[in-house]
Amino acid sequence: MAGNCNICLDIGGTKVLGAIFDEDEKIIYRLKKKTKSGGDSSENIEQVIISVVEEMIAESGIKKSKVNAIAAGAPGVINQDKGIVLFSPNLPWRDYDIKTPIEKCFGVPFHIGNDVNVGVLGEYKYGAVKGYKNIVGFFVGTGMGGGLILNGSLFTGNEFKAAEYGHMILDPEGPLCNCGQRGCLEAFSSKQGMSAYIRQQVGRGRKSMMADALDGSAFKSKALKKALEAGDTVSIEAVDRACHWLAVATGNMINTFSPDAVVYGGGVIEAVGDLFLEKIKAEVDRYCMPSIRSTVALKKAALGDDSVLYGALSMIKG
């Protein structure tokens, strides 16, 4: 194959999603592999990443010498400059240098950043908010991730810890969040937050189609879509509550940054994003200044599962 290829990865708590991009920035090969991070060591996750890259190179038929660079998004606080994962909530990495072993194995540069930061970057370079300069991104999944583009650059703050506005406190007496605080946006509007509400209502004796979908900590996004389509009252309430607090958080971010656009992504938005956007738009004007709101577009992410992959590509491209 002529030209250089780039390999991009979306590293999660349960899977590694990989893609090979050709020189025209098109995906020419994909691979998804499960990880069992719960009891795994850092090295085992590293081996899964290496095996995904090796398998993609072998199966796609590209030559190893044609690989230009590798980049990834992963959950947690990540020093992008040094390629060190300082902390990851869903992976067994603490102050872990992932860059050195990957570069040693493949002999090409390796870039890594926080998955939601990278996902918002993907939407900025290739997706729903291409052409805008100041962007606030909310990614609604099992948790609630944030990403900020300011004046055309990803803003990562002091020691790459910025944009954790899933943990902005909206009600100090609200539900307990995994971070230890009460009333965070994540505790209301993430899959975990919605699951907790549904579980509470089912515990009070109310019927819900979602009762069987609540094994583990959070439901599958497809199960929520099905329940909403069937008019499941408890699920509708959970979504209304989630969208209310997302509208409040959006209003706060609009007043703070006066962005060109706010983009919503993640698994929940991919499954039921139009409904979320509709409900947020119906409420958000109450929570921000009209003169600022009038210049802000609210958008649904366009790249779906691929936003982190495209963001990783843009890290390579610079």
C-alpha cells in the first residue's frame, strides 16, 4: 500500500477499539477486543493494546514499516506530554508510563490523552463542531466526561486535569457520586445516575421495563432506547431528570465560556441523542444569559463510536 498509515485506539474499561487510517484519513480496517481490566495488571492491559495493533497490522496486510504513528484515548488523568497515565478509574493504571513500551515495541511515536478530551477533539477536527473555535463537550456514558476547545486548542489545564465538569456540584444535598461528592452532574445525568434513579423507583414498587436491564452498575444504552420507545414512565422520568441537570450545567458553561458550540456525545447520546438534545434545548435558556445564549449552537456528536479514534488521529496530525 502506498503512503503512510496511522493506527488509532479507543481504550476502555472493557474493550480496546482500534482503527487503521490511510493517508486520506479514511478508516481502512477496524478491530475490537475485550479487556478484563478488573483483575488485570497494567502490563496485561498493555499486552491487549499491543496485540490489537499487531493483529490489525497482520490482518489488514499493511507493512509495519508503513505505520507512521499510534495514538489513543483512555479514561483518566493523563499527562499527554509524557504519555503517563496518572490515574484511571476503570483501568489498573497509576503513574503508569504506557508510552515507552508501545514505542519500544513498534518503533513509532505514540500519543495518548483523556478519552473525552480526545473525543471532543475528534468532533472539532472532523465532526459536528468542525469550523468552530470554542467548544464545550459533554460525553454522556457510564460516567460524565467533559472536553474543552478554547481558541482552537484543546484546553487541558494544570497537569492535564481540566474539564472534569461531570463533577460540577449542582445540588450539595443531591445523590452521592462515585467521586465522593454529592449532587454532581454525573450523579444525575450519566448512565450510573439514571440507573440509580430507576433502581430507587423500582425499589419503591414501581414497574419498569428497565428493572431487568440494571444488572451491574448501569444499563445498556439500547435498553434505555427500547424502554423510552415503549413509553416506560420510570425511564422517561430518569431521562427528564438527566436532561434537566444537563441543561443547568450547559447554562453554567455557556455563561462561563461563551462558546461557539456545545456538543453532546457518548453512548447515551448515540442511542437517544435527538431526544436529549430536544429536552436540553427546551430548558437551557432558563439557566444562561440570553445575550450569551444567542450565539451558541447546541449539537449532537456526529462521529458516534469513532469520535475518540478521529481525535486520536488529530493528535498525530497536530
